[in-house]
Amino acid sequence: MLQKLFCFLAVLAICLTNGCSTEGETIKVSSGSIDADEVLTLNPNADIFQYDGVIYKTNIEWVEELTLTKNEQVG
């Protein structure tokens, strides 16, 4: 009886460790900078601006409600 219990627990442990392993799965995450062409390719209607080589995309309510002035330099 004890031997059967031990065998059952050993098989259960092997199944759990093999079933929960991430071997064979590849997850690639990158946080490199994106240029304006890429942003507009992904979303042609994107509201973006570029400052100091960085692309900023707006979609925030309070930003959309601001009154902006043309020909005024930021920074």
C-alpha cells in the first residue's frame, strides 16, 4: 500500500513539473524605440509628436482637451 502511494506521488510530481515547465516556449520582449513610420503603419490615424528623437502618442482625455498654439517650440 505504501509503495503504491509513493509511486502515485512520484508520477504526479513528474507530470506536474513537466506540465508546468516553459521549455520549448520562446517569449521575446523588446523595448527599443519606435519611429514615426512604424507608429503610423500600425495606426494611420495615430495622434503623435516627436521630441528629442522620442515618439509620443496621445490618447488621453485631458491632453485632447488642451488648447494648443501653432509655431510654438516645446522645450
